[in-house]
Amino acid sequence: MKTPAIILAAAGILAAGAYLSYSASAQMAASQGATFNAANETSIPEGFREWVFIGAPLTPNGLNGGAAGFPEFHHVYIEPGAYAEFKKTGVFPEGTTIVKELVLLHEGQHEDGSRDEPSGRGFFADSFAGIDMMVKDTKRFADTNGWGFFNFGHHAPPYADKAAAAPNESCAFCHTANATHDMVFTKFYPILGRK
């Protein structure tokens, strides 16, 4: 009598595990990138900090004559579905959404802006300071090489609720001239596997 009960219990556990695995997969598949309103504006996607984290470039003021264009860490995330497709094909699919959150450094103790911490001398993240986003839509953004670029403010949260695409001279021109793969600086993100 006990053996069938044990088998039924084991089957139940396996079924529950399969359901949870399916549920997690379905949730990842349902994660959403940018959406647009009638005015062609978009908002910051909910939960973007739970997307695939691809890297954190840093160009601190202390190494750029005190005037770096982006003196913060750039915490960069890509929507999971787009990441999966890129890893499979090497192509960023339509709708790919990449969010860059700017993160200020802890105050430096040395001339180059670095500081001493238990792990050693270096640069350490402190507080959120802005959001930029890029979205691939080759029809909507044909004039900027198939990608739209958005700025939700370079300041502490809360960020702007919505944003329109920035003009070419704000972001796209630099990506067009310098990005390493389809408007993305893939050479800074080894997880993408592209130079």
C-alpha cells in the first residue's frame, strides 16, 4: 500500500517541478520590451533590472580630464527574448530593447576618482542617476539606422514617465560611427560573444 502512495507523491513532485519550470519559461517569454503610444513615445519597461545584465562600462571623470561625457557606470540590460534570439542567430531581432541605467560612483579619495575599499583600490557604484534606452524598429526608426534612442533623464529617480526618440545628433550618430555590431557596442559586452 505504501509503494503506490510513494509513487503518486513522487509523480506529484515531478509535475509541480515541471509546472514551475514551464511557468518560469513562460514568464521569460512574456517579458516585454518597449511599447509605443500614438505619439510615438515610449516608457521605461517594468522590471528591466531583472532582464539579462550584459555589462557595466565606466568612463570616470578622473580619467577624462574631469569632464567625461558619461562619468558613471552604465548598467546595461537587454530584454531576455531578444537576448535569446541574438545568442541563437547573431542578429538583434525587431523590437530588441536595451536599457542603460547610469550609476554614480562613490566619492573618490584619489586624484583619478578611485577610492580604497576592502577589495582594493577602484571605482564603486553608489546611486542611480539616469536612464537611456535603445529600441530596434527598422521601419519606425529608418532615419537613425533602424534604432530609436530615448532619454528619460540624467538625474536621480523618479525618471520621466515617457520619452520621444532623440534626434540623430544626440545618440544615433555616435552609434552609427562607432558601434561594433548593428548599432550596439558589443565589444564592451563579452556575454554577447561578439567583438
